[in-house]
Amino acid sequence: MAPKGLDYELLNENVKKVQYAVRGELYLRASELQKEGKKIIFTNVGNPHALGQKPLTFPRQVVALCQAPFLLDDPNVGLMFPADAIARAKHYLSLTSGGLGAYSDSRGIPGVRQEVADFLLRRDGYPSDPELIFLTDGASKGVMQILSTIIRGPSDGILVPVPQYPLYSAAISLFGGTLVPYYLEETANWGLDVNDLRNAVSQAKSKGITVKAMVIINPGNPTGQCLSEANLSEILRFCYQEGLVLLGDEVYQQNIYQDERPFISSKKVLMDMGPPYSKEVQLVSFHTVSKGYWGECGQRGGYFEMTNIPPKTVDEIYKVASISLSPNVPAQIFMGLMVNPLKPGDISYEQFIRESKGVLESLRRRARIMTDGFNSCRNVVCNFTEGAMYSFPQIRLPPKAIEAAKSAGKVADVFYCLKLLEATGISTVPGSGFGQKEGVFHLRTTILPAEEDMPAIMESFKKFNDEFMEQYEDHKGYSRM
Ligand code: DCS
């Protein structure tokens, strides 16, 4: 019989090329083991609530009232909900055209986009135009919307950091473009060297690829570094010289665990640089409700802001967004609440601050426990997690382990992570899923397990690693740094 429409051999080849390690082989094996009754610690996804982080009370109260507006008519509503939550729910309902069950404008509710613009003005000190802000179902959808608009075919290149979060490699494959890697330097605290960027672009050009965009992830995933203002302005100058649009993935802007380099947005640095840069460099920045002390991954809320993007292009992006009718409306309310939080004097303010500070301070301690735990192993080297939600230690593997992996038909870090999973239940993602230099091995784990469980997890990791090394170590040294 001739193959039918959705038969594998007839599928879009780009779909087959997509790889997404965060939910890859390790995750599938972990899910199997869980079904068999083994206790699994899922540190493969930055999914805070799945690892016990409690939702912030106030936003949930507001959205609960928006979801069940009949409660607002109940004479006892004031006994169940604080007055500021009631007022906020009424505010958001008044911005919708028929409550949470109605589609919104395809760019998102205008009133919420205005709240995002007000937030950006407060954050950066520069006005922001709500017409250039689109609300999305998580940052992922926004990134995909923009990449699909940019990529015409395999000769369009996108500069992507390596290691990178595989949304970028996966989406570029899906849309049939070409990923042009630039390497972050592990020994320089995952910094980036603009000369490497120039080399990457000229190498791509020599292969007939037009580089059109550059992605930065700040703070980095999986690498955790926070870019300095000087670094950001070098990057923006480079984008100006090369005519690239900068895609600034800033979803971890609340997750900062050091005080030397607070988060600074690409938009602020660009505006501070003044003309011609501030008038000409094209920038799209992304944010989400999934990270920070919100961690509301399941709500699927995000936005992107466009700077110096021509109006005709904005219209095209709007047109394509319209095909999906409307971003998720409850998530838009979460976004509104995130960018327009409670203020001193509000009834729920103290509780909100207590809850949000509690999450961030604990994450800061967990980042430290994890990095120190990894660095206490003789063959593991780990940069401190300055930001984001991950630890990305380098595991230096002895030749015998690399050989054993080869015989098992596995990449060496996949082999190591599978053994770790079987021995301890800790489900990580091998470094190869994010890209890494040849012959160098890593794993990624989130810093999200409960703080009280952290010492036991690190102990269990160390015990596994010691036993692994005992089994495979010989005296021929390790894989290189
Ligand atoms: N950008 C980066 C750098 C991310 O790490 C993630 C999610 C996203 C965008 C998309 O998030 P939302 O679509 O939820 O807004 N990070 C994944 C990860 O590495 N682990 O968990 C999810």
C-alpha cells in the first residue's frame, strides 16, 4: 500500500531532525523507572512547582476570582479574599472582553500590554510602546514566532551560544534554518569573546550562510552566568556592525544569586548607548511567568518586546499571531500581576514580599550548596551558578569510562547520567543536549530540589561519582578541561 498522509516516511524532514534533550532519553528512562516504583528526583526541567515551590498567594487569589467571577457577587467574598485581591480581579476582568473565557486580541489584552510597558519604563528608565509588546503562551512561543519570521531557509543562520537551551537548536531545525554556534568559555566563567563571534560569522559566510540574528541567554541556561554591561554593549555594537537582530532571552532576570553583576537588560544597555545604536539595532527581548519566584510554568505566560523593528514587520508578526487567535488569557493576568506587583501599603504586600524573598533567598543558598557539592568531587569542576536555575558541572571522565560508553553505543555523558539515574534516582540532562566542546563532558541539574533535601542529594551524587570513578579510573588521566 502507498504510504498515507501522516506515515513516518512522508513527514516533514525538519520535524525528524528536531532534538530536545530536556525531555530526551534520560527523561524517558526516568519516567520508566518511576512507573516501576523507583523514587525519581526530576532535576532535568526548570519546573519549580513540580519540585515543591509554593505558588505566591496573591496572584493565585486574583486569578481564582477572575476564573470564578460569581464569587465577587457573594456577600462573604471579603471573608475569603483580601480587598486588594478583589480589587485587582475586578480590574483585570474590566480589561477583558468577556472574562477569561473570551479570546483576547492576538497580541494580548491591551491593558496588560500597557502594564508590561509601564514595567519596562520603571525597569530600564526608557519609554516602551505597548503596541510593540506581544503577549505569548510562555516565552517559548514568542521565540518560535520570531524565529519562524526570520528564517527563510537553510542559508539563513542564527548565532546561538553553545552551550545553549535546546529550544533554539530545536526551533531552528524545525523552521529549516542553520544554527551558527559561538562558544562560551568555561574557564572564563562562561564569558563570551566578540572575536569568536566575528570568526563564527565569517566562517558561516564562507559557507554561503547569511547570519541574520544572534541569540543571547542572560542569565544563561544551562551555564548560569550574568552578562556585564560592558559585554552587552560589545554584543550590541557587533549586531550593529553585522546588521543582526539581537534576540535577548531574559527569562531568568529575577534569578540572580550574586551582587556584583545585577541583571541589566539588553534594552537598557542599547538605549544607554545612544544613537546610532539606540535608533538602529534591532532587538527582541523575551520574558515569562515560568521563572523567578513566580515559577508558574504551567500557566504558559510570556511576552516579547520589539525595539527598532520596522512597522511592516510588526504587522506581519501580528498577522501570523492572529492565526492562533489569542494567547492564553489566564496567563495574561499572571503576566499583568508579575509586572505590576503589590506596592508598600497594600494589604497583601507584606505576605507577598515574605513569600517572594523566601524563594529567592533559598535559591541563592541552594546554588551555593550545589556548586560546592560538585566541586568537592575530585573529577568535577563547576562554575558558581550566578543566575538562572541550573548547575552545569564539567565531569572529567577517565578513558576507560569513555570506552565503556562507546561499547554501550552511548555518548559518554549520556552513559554517565544514565548510571547516575539508575544508582540514585537523580534525573539530569547530559551536557551533549546543550552542545559542548568536543571531548568535554557535562551534566545539567536544576538547583530546585527542596533546600532541606539538597545535602542528601549532593551526598548521594558524590557517593555515586566515587564508585563510578573507582570502577573506571585508571592512571591515564581524564578527559580534558
Ligand atoms: N528560554 C530559556 C532560556 C529557558 O530556559 C526556558 C525554559 C524558556 C525560554 C521557555 O520558558 P517558557 O516557555 O515556560 O516561558 N526552560 C526550560 C528548561 O531548560 N528547563 O525547564 C524548561
